[in-house]
Amino acid sequence: MHTEPLIVSKSSLYVVATPIGNLQDLTPRAIDVLRGVNVIAAEDTRVTGQLLKYFGINTPMISLREHNERAMAEKLVQRLQAGDAVAQVSDAGTPAISDPGAQLVAAVHAAGLRVIPVPGASALTTALSGAGFTCPHTLFYGFLPPKSRQRQDAIAPLVTLPYATVFYEAPHRILDTLKDLADGFGHDRTALIARELTKTFETLRRAPLGELLPWAEADSNQQRGEFVIVIDAAPPAAPDETNAHDHVLHPLLAELPLKQAVAIAQTITGAPRNALYERALELKKAMQS
Ligand code: SAM
């Protein structure tokens, strides 16, 4: 394990994850970096100011918001070129995850300068680690559209994907979104609601989508705070029995009479003779047309 005191590198952009609620989740390395850099580019200097105060960090800040990110990126690249070390933080969690940050990082790469991510909290990984879904693949969607029609359209192509899918949602839309998710993914699909992660009223509830909506509706406390919803992956599609043995039947039919092809296909696949015979008839017809 690396335990040396950190010396911040010149001309480097540190992309620093900050807590999503519990201040103890700021890592010792992040504290060193935030202390050691020349300037901190913060999404909201008031929010980050409180974090810095808590840890007794006096590094100057500048504001890097969505609307000024491009212009600010140019200025920060100049500072990096002049030798400064810069840290970038968002209000909570990991920058550039449903937050500003990607444009500055891209500009620093384009200028041939060093980008150093400093990992830490993110609502995405925190919720996923508490979901218990065994599917090894994950799709991070982030925020769905605010209007129901567009939200339903966005959900539709996701429902058959073999990936656990992660959504962020705001409290004033949580009930509407849960309803659209249940309608789209189906009331039986298992999901996790992770509310107020790492905070006092943290709640994780894992249940079929059809149960989560009435549960959240019944208790107004469950509609407050910040939310991540993780939906389990679609179950594997049942194999299509109709053409499961085409790869065997096809070459046999090309060389042999139908009855003989079916008999050999049955020996190879062990599939029922009738099913193979009917499929062979269809294939033969298609091959002759
Ligand atoms: N960059 C952040 C990250 O790495 O998680 C996400 C920023 S995004 C603007 C804010 C959204 O993240 C919230 O609306 C909520 O969906 C989710 N979120 C952030 N903190 C959370 C928490 N403590 N509990 C649950 N969800 C949270």
C-alpha cells in the first residue's frame, strides 16, 4: 500500500471525488491533494467551501459550472501550462458522473497535460454495491427525461438489456419515475431504491418494481432526499426451440433425402423426431423456393 506523504505534481489536473453525504468518506489522499494544489475548481464554491472548512483546508477556489465550463477550461489549461496544479470537484461524489467536469478533463488531455483521477464516493457505485445483483454488466443511465412521455420512450429500449441499469432521480419525480419504470420493465422485475446514501436517513429497499411504488407512495418520508434506482438485468431470453437445430439440419438437408437427414439430426441433437421433421419440411421448402 502507498503511504508516503503526497507531493502534488505540477501542471496536473486532479479530478477529486468528494463525499455524497458522510464527510468521513473524503479520502486521506483527497485531503492531501485539496491542500496541495494551487487552486480548486468547484461546481459551487459555497458547497465546497463547507467541506474545506470542515477539513481546515485553505486552498483558493474558483467556480466551474456547467454554463462556464468551456471558457473556464481554457483559463485553467493556461494555468496548468504555467505549472500550477489544479483540483476539480463537484458538489458531491465524482466529477463528470451526471455532473460538470468532462469538458475540462477533455481540454487538459487535448493540451497534452496530465489528468490524475482521485477516486472516492459516487452514488452510482455506492448503490450498486448495496444492490446485490449478480449480473456482471452494468449500464449507468443517470437522469431520465423529466417529462413522462420522453421518459417512457427512453425506458423502452433498456428493458430487455442483459445489464443491471442505474438511474439517478430527484425527489419531486420519484413517484412518477417509479411508475414509468414499473410499466416499462414490468412489475415483477427486481429493483433497488437507495435513498439518502451515507446519510442519517439512508434507506435501501430491494423488491419487485410493482411493490416499490405502493411502498414509496404510502410513506412520504420515502419520497424525500436523493435517490438511486438500480434495476436488475433482464432474465436471459428462452432459447427459440423452433430453429435451435437449423445448424445441424441445414447441411444434412443439402446432401440427403429428408427422412435420412431428420434421422441423423435426431441422433446428433437428441431433439424430438416430430419437431425436427416439421422444421426440416419448412427448411426444405425455403431451400427450394
Ligand atoms: N457526481 C455524483 C456522483 O458521483 O454520484 C452525482 C451528481 S448528480 C447531480 C446528483 C444525483 O446523484 C442525485 O439526484 C441522486 O440521484 C444521486 N445522489 C447523490 N448523492 C446521493 C445520495 N447520498 N443518496 C442517493 N443518491 C444520491
